[in-house]
Amino acid sequence: MNRKKDSAPTINDVARLSGVSKKTVSRVINRSPLLNQATRERVEAVIADLGYVPNPQARALALRRNFLIGLIHDNPNAQMVLNFQEGVLDAIRETEFALVVRPVDRHSPRLLDDVRNFLERQRLYGVLLLPPISENDALAALCTELGCNYVRMGSAKLDDDAHLVESNDRQAVTHAMAYLAELGHRRVGLVAGPEGFRSARERMLGYHDGVAHHGFDTGQDLIAGGNYTFESGLAAGVRLLDANPRPTAIFASNDEMAAGVLHAARQRGIDVPRDLSIVGFDDTAIAAHIWPPLTTVRWPIVPMARAAAAKLIGPGEEASQPSLFLSDLIRRASSVPPSR
């Protein structure tokens, strides 16, 4: 092997003895799915035989980057952020990468300066941008300027596939409205999401698509605003349930607000689901834990996060990881045919 006995094995040694390139060895170390099993096993066997241990500090110096992934967000839905973290941590498990979470204020006039300082100070390997700041093109341009790879999460097409994971929110809500029509509902209320969120806009468009297609009742008394929190869902539920006639079903743009609508109904002695059906969006833990369990659109946030992280850390992963993730309607006890 022509190596001194007291010298540590290098990635060059592993590549030479395995008969592969250093890039292939790197892919094995980073658990890339692009390799065939025989190559992976051969390289892993050489690594084990040599006792080779990757040196993240040396690699970081060579790349002028730390092995840190940044998660930048300004989102009032804490459960959504936690679910995204779960997917990222699953993707980087057994790798040398670590996650750094950075909350920001999207309304701050210093947003771009704050993010610039964060990226330059941390020397991140790459960043993941959550909605609604992922919808800020200037932020994506800043990452490109600084040479920091990024992936944006969105409810619609925001970027090219290498820099994006997206869901089909509008279509998913249209399907939920079709389900309510199938049950016999014709007067359906909406708890909309916060202004400035593309997800809120896409879900509202899905609601309007369903209303138009199925000939549902229309009117401003059937729409109330919210900001993705339980408290805003409670307030919106009070407003919608004060309408005369009141809706027989309500679609809330996330599960937290749907739970608020449920509490508003209980305060008025309105039985769910006999007198009011409720549908949410996300399929977070709260959807299965409240009573009755909530019919909701399952937003595939964990798989989206896993793919987003894989696009950042794996060479060539951009093409192998999906960009579009489809949501499913999960039918539970909170929605039944109307009683009136």
C-alpha cells in the first residue's frame, strides 16, 4: 500500500484500493442512493479494513464550508416546523451533517441583511427555506450570490426542480370539497390562512374551485380569515357559525384552525359531526387526537423535508429526488352527511 504504518488512511487510499473515484467514496460516506449495492459494499469493506475515518474539519476547510444545514423559517405553525425538522434529521442521520435552525422576521426591513450575516458567519453547506419566506425570490438570489446551495419548500412551483420541493395544495383542497359534495353538503365555510402565504392562497383557490364546480352556496359570510393558529381558528369559527343560515361544513386551511372551529362549535352546543362537519389540512398529530378525529388533507411534509435535505447533501441527488409531492385526503369521523 506504500503507506507509513503510523499514517492515517486517506480518502485517496480508499478510492485506489476500491478501484473507484474519490467522488464515489464520498457518495458512500454520505449514504447516497445513487450507487449500486455491489459498489457500496466494496467501498465499505475497504473503509472498514483500513479503519478510515472521514475528517469533517479537513473537508470543511477544503470546501470552505461547514457541514451544517440551515433551516430558515418565519412560520406561526410550530408543529409544521417540527415535522419538517423530523424529515431533515432523518435524511442526515448517520452522516456528518448537523442542522441549525434560524427563525427570522419576514416583515423586518433587515431580513436580507440578517440572513446574509447568518450565512456568512456559519459558512453553511446549504439552507432549507420554509414558507412563506421561501416565496421570497430575493432571498433565493442572495443564497446564489453567496454560493450557498438552497432548496425552497412551497405549495406551488417556485423554482427549478434542483431547488424546490412542492405540494399540490390547490388540487388537494378541491378533492376535499368534492368529498363534502359527495356527502351532500352545499353550504361550506372557509377558514382562510394568513395573507402573504402562498399556501393560504393555493388552499383558498382550491376552495373556490370546489364551490364553483359543485354549485355550493357563496357569500362573504362563508369566509373568515385566520393565521394558522388555534386562537384564530376559534375566532373564525365563531364568525362562521353566527351566519344565518350557518354552514353545514367548514374547511379550515390547517389543523390548528380546524381544532379552533371545533371548540367554537362546542361552545355553541353544535354537535360535530351531526350538525357540523369539519375538514382540516396538514394531518398533524392534533388531527387524530381531538374528538371526533379530524378529516384532513395529509400534507406530506416529512417526505418533502427528507427529499429537500437529500438534494443539499448528496452529490447528484437533485435529479434523483422528487420535487412534487401529492397530498391525500384522510377521512375520519368529523365529516358526515348533513342533518338538515
